[in-house]
Amino acid sequence: MQFIQNNKDGSCKLKFSWKERWLLFKRGYLFMDEITFRHFSNNWVKIVADWNLNFSEKTKKISTKEENSIQGK
């Protein structure tokens, strides 16, 4: 899975490999063992920190709560 961020507006798209697409279709989820999940988590934290540099000031101030729904486009 690749996280591709637009440096102009901070938006992001997730790009899945064919294998990941097949697993999602077949199983409905992706499984990560503890080592893979640890690497994913470490990379995710770095990505989130880097993304904040590209967000507009308005977007940087948005607060998210558990009841907020996330809609893909």
C-alpha cells in the first residue's frame, strides 16, 4: 500500500497493489503480523507528521472526534 500525498493541498490517495486488492476482495480485510504492523505504525506516524506540513492553516486546526464519519471520494 502506498500513501501518495498531494503537496499542494495535503490531500492523499491510497494505492493498493494487485495482491492487496485481491486480498481485500477475497477476505474483506488486510492482516498484518506484529512485525509488519509495527513497521506500518512507525511509517504511519512519520507520514502523518510530514502530511501536516502540507495542510493549509485552516485544515491544520480541524479537530476530529469519534462520532465524525470519514467519507472517501
